[in-house]
Amino acid sequence: FMIKRPLIIDCDPGTDDAQCIMMLNACGLFDIRGITPVHGNVPLEFTSKNALFLSKYYGINRPVYKGAEERLIVRLPRAEYVHGSNGLGGFEYDLNGLNFADGKAWDFLYGEAVKQKGQLELVAIGPLTNIAITIMKHPDFPKLIKKFVIMGGARTAGNATPLAEFNIYQDPHAAEIVFKAGFEDFTVVDLQCCMTAYLTKEEEEKLGATPKNNSLCGLMHQVVRHRQENLRKLKGTKYNDLAEQEGKKMVFCDAAAAAVMIDPTISKYQDYYMMCETRGDKTFGQTVIDRLGFAGTTNIHLALGVDRDRFRQLYFDCLKKYEV
Ligand code: BDR
Ligand code: CA
């Protein structure tokens, strides 16, 4: 008998968030205490409904506490072009009388952290607004968290701007609060790490043809179809080269965070002090890495990149758990 690790998933589903949650549930290591959706890829109205739906669809059936509707300070465009207007690539579902839990994400996050007496783990795969609000309300929150993993940031090129990664760019002020907050075991899975956790063209096709005996086949078909349609639309436009590049490897960014959470040995790490740029004109939302140690301390473990074959194995093993 193994005691499951208590975990909260803070997310903005999101087609790739959906993959991450799928894996965290399937691996069987975690006692998912609840899900705390935040604004991000699409507005909170959709990310929260998607979280509620996924909790049921995957058989997690744990409470979903709505979080922040807006960033702390900035207002920026969202990513409907990637995830579809409903955030799940247009996958349609019925909420069938499902209800949100009463209360706000940050109160649940703190309450659960206290209740778990230092054992709670946390994964955040959207903008960091919910986590920053929790910290501002309860500065002792970070010390109560056993292990914290985020998908966010970029050590080189960004995907929202030339230097900023989407999650961090959506709320850089929240990110800066989180980096400074004093989490003791804090792993950053950045964009460059995510890029190493890809599926090949053949594996993408396999996913798109997930057999009917898998209860997730509907969602998987739609997610792959939506991605392929998106890429097709970019053909012949000024984004042609980018689309061609993206077409070669399918990356579900947030799935890399799940892999690191499930099997930390899948990546190597380097400790750094990480900060977030909140004022720059071209650098707004960039994660800044103190490579030479000016800070005299470190605050994160940067996940350098995953073992691709082990990632593929883990991903499809997790998916298999949903066969009926
Ligand atoms: C991150 O941004 C979102 O589009 C994805 O869900 C992922 O969390 C990748 O930059
Ligand atoms: Ca996300």
C-alpha cells in the first residue's frame, strides 16, 4: 500500500493542460485534492468549465474552485488561436449538472496547504495569478508546500513575444511575486524543456486515431484534428515556416510538467535564481536567469530537458489507463 501524494492542479485548460491533467491522474501517484482554474489561454469562464468537465471526464471527480478572472495589473490578448474559442480545440461537452465548489481558488489552496501539514504538492500550468494572490493573502503559504512545479518561462526564445513565454507573459507581476516568495522545492519547466517532450508525426497520427475502446478517444481525436487544421490555415501565410517547424513535432507544453512531477529523473536540473521582467519594452514578461550568481542564492531548479523516449513511453502508458 502506497500513500498517495496530495496535489492541487492550478491550470488554464487549454488543450495541453488537458494532457497534463490526464497524466497526473493516470499515473496513480497522486491524491488530487482539487483543481483551481485561472484565466489564461481563454477567459476564466471557459478554463473553469473545462476544468470541471475534465475532472468528470477523467474520473478524477474532485472539487474545482474558480480562481482569478484577470491578471494582477496588465491586460493582454489570449491564445484562442491555439486552443480554440472554448479552449479545448472546439471539443463539445455537456456539464450535466456539475457544479463548482463554493469558495475561491486561493482560499482552497491555503486551506488545503494547512490541512496537509507540509505535505501538499502543487503544479501550476497557467498564468500565476492564483498562486500570487494566495501568497499575498498568506505569506506563509510557500513554506507549507512540499514541492512546486510550474510550466512557465523561457531560457532563450519565447512563444508569446521573442523573449516571453505565454504563461509568464500573461501575468509577469504574479510571476515575480511567485519567484520571490520562498518556495523551498520549486521546479521550473520552461519552454525549452517542453520542446524536448514531443511526439513525432507518427505518434501524433496514432493519438489522433485513439481507438474507441479508450474513453478519451473523443477528446484526443478533436485535439489532434484542431491542431492539424490550425497548421493547415497557416500554410502559405507569413507564418508558413513556423507552421512547418511546429508540424514536425507535436508539443503539449504542460505535459512536460506532468512528466517531471511523475518521474523527476526524466530530466536533469540546474539551480538558478530566476526573476521576471515586469517593465521592459521588448523584454516584458521575460524570465531572467542569474547565470553567474549575482543574487548569491538560488530559488528554482530549472528542468533542462526530458528523455524523449521515456516521455513518449510515459505519455502512452498514461493514456492506456483510460481503456475501457
Ligand atoms: C503554455 O501556455 C499555454 O498556451 C499552454 O497551456 C502552456 O501552459 C505554453 O507556453
Ligand atoms: Ca496551460
